[in-house]
Amino acid sequence: MFRKLIPSILLFTILFSIFSCKKDVLPKPTSQLRLEYPVAEYAHFENACPFTFDMNADAIIKEKSSCNFTIDYPKMKATIYLSYKPVNNNINVLLRDAQKLTYEHVIKADDILEQPFINSDNKVYGMFYQVDGNAATNAQFYVTDSIRHFIDCSVYFYAKPNFDSVMPAASYVKNDMQRLMESLRWK
């Protein structure tokens, strides 16, 4: 009985081998997401507030309340929040609040780099924070003249905080924030 099944099994195996063969499967080549942003051009911003600064000409600035602004990047789904507070013998409280805001991200952050900023000619002093990792914000700073003016600024992306995905946009906006901080002048 086994001898009668051998030809059927052999025929089935040959037919299966012939019809199951297809072209060799090749893995797809690796690819990278290519995000290109225009070279930043900066415009000087000035209004009735006691400060001026340069900002990206492609960004959209809106005054939310008295000298508090949002600077929107619609293509990147990002917004910079800039808040002005007058100093009334409360510089320590303002500094502590700004630093607290930054270090609330330490849970999700891989690293927080502090970069002191001193522009003694224009009396602008502060700290720039670069937050690496899956934190809600990737860059923040505060500046003050220690006597009358205090500004804190941070960027938020309207996307799940996945550092690898937002890194090109975060780097672009971080450069704009650094330019804003370095060009800030008190009136």
C-alpha cells in the first residue's frame, strides 16, 4: 500500500515545488525621512513692549496678552511661548519658577544642557536650556536685566513627544530661539 502512495506523494511534491516558486524576495532598501526647511531669514520685531528681538520671518507672531506672545510655525506644528514679567523685587521667585518649569521635564528628558548667556553691553543675562529626549519641550530660555525686566520662553510641538521624529524641526526652532535670545534688547 505504501508503494502505491509513493508516486502520488512524489507527484504532489514536484507540483508543489514548481507552483510555489516565485521571484526571490529582496528586502527594501533603507530610506530616511527627508525634511527640508528653508534657510531662516530674520525680521526685527518691535512694538509697545519694553523689548525688541529678531524672529524668523516665516513664523507668525500673535500677542496673547500684555507683552506675552505666541510665535507659530504651522508647517512644523510648533509654537514658541514668550512671556514677559516686570521685576518688582521678585527676581529670585521669577528665576526659581523658570528653572522649575525646565526641570519638570527631567522625568522624560535624557539630558538637559544649560548654556549661560551674558550680553553685558545690552544688560541681557540668562540661561538657554536644551532638553534632549522625549520631553514636551526641546528648548527653553529665560533672560533678564535683573532690575526691571524678565522674559521666559519655551517651544512646544503639537505631536507626541518622540525626539527622533521631531528632531529636525526641534533643531530648526532651537536655532530661531537662540537668535531671538541673542538679539533681544531692552528699551
